[in-house]
Amino acid sequence: MSGDCVGIRGFRAIRAGLVASVAIAAYPAGAQIAPDPTRSNQSTPAPEPAPSPAPQGSADTPIVTDDQFESELPQLSSDPNAPLEPMEAFEVPADPASNDPAQASGDVPAAAAVPAPQTNDPDAIPPQPLPGEAVLAEPLPPLSSFDVNPPAQVADASDPRTVEIRYITEVEGLDELELNGQFEELSALEEGDGKAANATMVAARAREDEQLAVRLMRSLGYYDASAVSTVEQNPANSGNLKVTLTATPGERYNLGSVDVRANQTVPADLVRNELPLKVGDPIEAARVQGAEANVALKLPQQGYPFVQVGQRDILLDERDFTGAYTLPVDTGPRSSFGTISTEGDLAFDLDHVQIFPRFEPGQLYDARLVDDMREALIATGLFSTVSVEPQRTGVPGPDGTEQVNMLVRQNAGPARTLAAEAGYGTGQGVRVEGTWTHRNLFPAEGALIGNVIAGTQEQGAGVTFRRSNVGRRDRTFQVGASANRSNYDAFEAFTGTLSARWSYDSTPIWQKRWTYYYGAELIGTNEDVFDFELNDRVRRTYGIAAVPLFLGYDTSDDLLNPTRGFRVKLNLSPEASVQGSARPYIRSMLEVTGYYPISDSLVIAGRARAGSIAGISRDDLAPSRRYYAGGGGSVRGFGFQELGPRTIEPNPDFDPEDEDSEPTVFRPIGGRSINEFALEARYRFGNFGIVPFIDAGQVYDSTLPKGSDLRFGAGIGGRFYTNFGPMRVDVATPINRREGESLIALYISIGQAF
């Protein structure tokens, strides 16, 4: 008989037994029950002689006769496959002679309708209701109101029955596989911190760690690995436990074959060449997954944007501990760049979007160029979200490729920003600048910028209109107006400037070899200047027209934190100064910086700079247009603009009652030429760095710089590296310090010194 049939028969037999017991319970004790004659398949004992009738009122007189009892029993089918009888067939019919309307109507159970035993004993105690009968007679509550959650059990720390045991863990077999670190990070025993409520909990954690150890060993290719844990008292009878987990790696499995099933590619075997797995390599999870990820990364860079890496299959052979590796790859069509389209909440129209790609139609698809375009769009700061996705078109392209459409999905973001920057330098004081920018007030990318400078020695405000990516990516046009007050030891000036500039700039996303700018400036400035004929300071007003030019060449590997390569910068500015009469001259500056890595953590950096002003004498030149040296971006160890020719002048803040107050001060007057040198050793450890350095330089009154009278400064700096560049703190002191020079100079800024 089938299992289902067995289950049904069992259920039927159990149900019949339960009903029969209920019916029997309705009769008083001592009643004789006759066997069921309908059960022909059960053995029946031989009938006994019937007892003689007992006299009326005798104790042996049956309350219910056998015939009456058998007539009241329900009839059951002898067929085991017959359907179950209805429940109504097991109910006792109501007594028609009863005067109880409830019983006559069938509202009470049949058992309750059986009359109570009768007795003629006057001293008999009437039957009493059982305890809880009233509660049992009440209807059951609905299931929806039943709370299946047990009451919360809160352990009482003061309860002496609350027990906490301690344990130590010892792991064997993972150290030689260099898995101890990973095991400790994920271990349930280690997470328990050596404490548990009972030994059963410790054993459960140990079993969980057994599985962890096996998983870790299999991830390195030990597919026959096993782990066993033992829990014992430590020491004996102390109540503390020692858990020893022993890992057995077994033999390591290596790749016995590597099979790639892919479409035909150009060049042939492209997929296999980009899958860095070879026969004999251990079947390590990280190695295999990394190799497959390399395929998904490199193929889109070589013309296959729609590649799909399938599910690997590794068939292990326990005889020689090798695995047959098979990888299905759907390369999709070889593709080339085609059209560009855009959709969404547009910050730019399609014409402006087409400025950003660095690829041409028909060029072989390269995912790196797609990422570059997306990052350039993000760098505008005008999107909350933006994506660039290839879409199949089915249009034939060159060299048997299929053209893809680049879909740019835009979601315009807020165009206004507030920003601030701050710095400190000895001699320059604290300088804080705040800016407000609307980056798209004049679409596309026409920004309006307002800035305010608040510092101890510089204050000012300005407004700038800037349009980015003008006809070409990273080409910028801007015009601006500003008014500033500067109060340094070299001069005090009130300056107004109008300027315009075209520039082609490097960015962290696209660091270019060649950069340039050109523009025009109109400057009006009122400055104090030392008059050697009068031997005193006087104020003069200058009008200056300039055409600043710049050309840069950069082979370094990073814009903000270079570690190798070099840079060359050339600044030229033909100018004319009007102070009584017009005097044309030219300012020039050449700077070379280089970076050489000694190791992954140590870089030697050097800088040399030379400048010249030709065509005008120093005293006819506005002090703000002269060259000065000293400061965080010049020769460290000296205050801002502190190096070079200087005058001895009366101290306007002299206090005769102050012992530290000097009656005279040294004030720099600048020069027409400059040279500077710097050497740094940039040592980095993690996100921090230490930079010892030595700088040298001098300012001269001559047109060309000289090598004489160089001044040196030395110091040490700290670096904290962030995702937007290093934060810099440098402390330096001048070597062979002279009277009036700073003892210690401190510089705080963002970015390397050069």
C-alpha cells in the first residue's frame, strides 16, 4: 500500500478511537461494553456465558443493558477505503421524552444529555460541577488574537542561577595558509569575545567556525579541506573552556586545462589573452574571479562594449588534484563610435554635449573614452545624475564593426554653490576667501562668480563672468573686475583691475601636456613707495596695461600630487606703466620642476625658477609689479616677500616703554630679477607624509638674476592626503639668520609646495 494510503488509514483509525472514547465517557463507571460486531477484520474473544439477571435494586444490576449499548453505537464501515462518516452520525440523539428544550433542539452535546445516576440513598451527596467547567464551556478566542511570541525572559545579573562561562580559542592549520587574519575577522568564536552563556553556545560557535575554516581553505584551492573542533575544560574542572579548531587543508587543486568558449574576435584569441589564467595555477577564488573581471574590463576597451561573461564550470579530478576550467563568453558585436543623443532633465543641449567626447565617429569603441566623457560632464557640477551608455543600432561601421549610439541621460542639478578657502603664512597672515557661483546663469556653462577676501593683510571683492568649454573642451573665457587692498611689509596698495582671458587648462580628469592662456589687463593702483631721493615713503598712483601670456608643458603623473615626470612653465607679460609718463617693459618667469620616485613611498622633488623684468628701472616700477622672494610658495624659512633688497625705516609702531619694540624696521623693496631653488624628500605612509626640505633664493636689483648672496631656509613639513589633494603644514627657519628676519616661519595650505 502506498504511503498516502497508510497515512489515510492511520488518520481514520485514530479518529474512530477518539470518537469511541467520547461515547464511552458518557456512561458511568462499571457499565459493560459489548464488542463491535461490525469490525469483522479484528479478532474477537470467545463469548462468555451470560450472567444471570440480578435482582432489582441490586448493585450488580447494569445501568445500561448490552442490547441498549450496542444499539446506541454508530455503525462503522468495514471497508478501509470508504470515505469518512459524517460527524452527525456520532452524535447521540436527543431524548424525545425530555422536557429540556435545549436538548430537544440539539443545542447541547449528546454527552450532556445522559441522565445522572439515580440513587435512593438520602445521604448521598449530589454531584458537583468540576472546577473550571464554566471556563471550558466558554467559546475559544479567535486565532487572530492569539500571541505566538513567548513572554520575554530577562536575565537577572543578581540571580545566582545566571551563569557566564569564559573560553579561549586556539586555531591550528590556518597559519601556514596565511588565513588567520581573515578567520579572526569572520569567526563567531572571536566575535563572542571569549564569553558565552553555556557550553552549548560555545559548541555551536565552534561548529560555525568549522564551516568558516573550510570555506576559507576552499577559496585557496583546497577542496578536500576539513576542520574539526573540540571543546574541553581549561583547566580541568575549572568551568572555563578551551576550544581547539584543527584545520586540515589536504591537497591543493590546480588548473589542469583552461577552455574559453567565445565568438570570433579581432584580434583572434582576444578573450583568452585577456584571461590571465594558465595551466598549473592554483584554483583560488580571488584569482579566478579577478581573471574573469579582467575580461569584462578589457574587452570594452578594445571594441566590445556588450560583452557578457557567463558562468564558469570547473570539473575537479580527485585522482591528480586538477580542475578542468571552462568559461563561456558572449562578446557581442565589435563596435565603433557613431552618434550621440541625450534625454532627461537637460542641463545642456545636444550641441554642447558633443563638445565633451574625446573620440571621433568611426573610431573603435573604447570604454575609457566613455568614462572620460562622463567624468567631464560630472566635473561641470551641473548634474544631480548623468550617465553615458552605449546602445546598439545595427548600422554597419568601418572595418566590419557596428556603430553604437552614445546615450547621455541627464538630470540637471542645482547650479548655485558657496565655497570657502583659507590659508596662513608668516608675513602674509590669515587669508580667507569666500565665493558664490551660479554655474549656468548664461547657458551653456556661463557662470557668474562673486568673491570676497577677508584677511589680516588683504581685503577685497570681485565679480567674474566665466564661460567654460567654449567651442572646445577645457577652453575657458572669462572677464572680471576686482578691487583690493593689500598691506604688506613691502607696500600698501589700493588696486582696481579689469581683465579678460582665454585659457586652455589641465584638469584632474584630463591632465594635458600643453596648456596656455593669453589675455589683457587694465590696472589702476595707488601704492606707497620708498623714495630714495626723499629718503621716505610716498604714495603714487600707477596706471598699468598688460598682456599676460603663459605656456606650460607637463609630463607629471598627477596634477595635485605628482610623483614622477617634470613640468616647464613660461610666463611673459608685456606691460606699460603710466606714472607721469608711459614706460613699456616686459616681465618674464621660467620655472622647471621635476619628480623622481626612489620607492613607492619616497619621492625626490626639485624646483628651479628664474625671473627678469627688462626695460624699466626698479624705482619707476610699481611696487606691486616687482619681484619678491620668501613665503610658502617661494623660499620657506622667510616671511612673505622678506628676501631681497630692503630699507631701514622708522618703525611707526615704536613704543619707547616696550623693551621689545625697535625704533627702526626693515622693509623689502623688491627687485627686477629673482632666482629660487628647492629640494624635497616626500615620504608617505598611508594617508600621512613627512617632507624634509631645503630652499634657496634671492632677489636682485639687476635685470638678470645672479648666483651670489643666496639665502637658504630649511625645515620639515607634514602632509595629510585627501581625495582632493594633500593638506600641507610646513615649518622652516632661515639658515644664517640676519637681523629683522623671522626665526620660525609657518605655512598652512592645500597642495604640494610645487
